Amino acid sequence: MTLISALAKIFFSGLIVFTASEVAEKSTLMGALIVSIPFTSILALWFLYADSNDTAQVAEMAQNILWLVLPSVALFVLLPVLLNRGWDFVPAMSAGVVATVVAYLAFLALANQVGSTS
């Protein structure tokens, strides 16, 4: 990978986060829409294919992304519940992150037992 390629990856990834946060200041729904579109996954798959030309590797990564989206839902379930119950943002976000990490660890342990990781 060249320096230009690495910088392009960093720029486009950062641009998505910046755009979502700016749009969310005007409309949280539109900001959420931007974030919910799997731009990061699309870019990662695109860059993986550009770097490797290996469609089997891209297919495997896409399938792994699908399964790993499930534990990430823990944050989006827990965070609004805690905030709506009066928690301050930092403790609520921290609890959501911890719940997400626990969900990922549990899911990866299960995947290893089933043998579906590579």
C-alpha cells in the first residue's frame, strides 16, 4: 500500500464521521442515516479488493461483517435506555461500550466454538 492510498483511506473515513456529525447537528435522523449506511464496510471491502484483487477474501470479510454487526447492537439498545432514565452521557456511553465489548467477546467465543472464524 502506498502512502497516497493510506492517506486516501484515512481521509474518506474521516470525511464520513465529520459529515455525519455536522448533519446530526441539524437533523439527528439524517445524521443517523449517514452513520447507519455501512460506508466503513463498503470502503474497507473496496480497499481490500483494490489491494488484493481477491473476491473470495472480500466475500469472507463481507460475511464476517454481517455476523459482527449483531453484537454492536448492544450499544444502540442500551445507550438510549440509560439516557432516557436520566443517566449522564459519559456513564451511559461507557456502559454501552462495556456492554458492546462483552457482546463482542461472547460472540467471538461462540464463533470460535462453532468454528466459523478464520
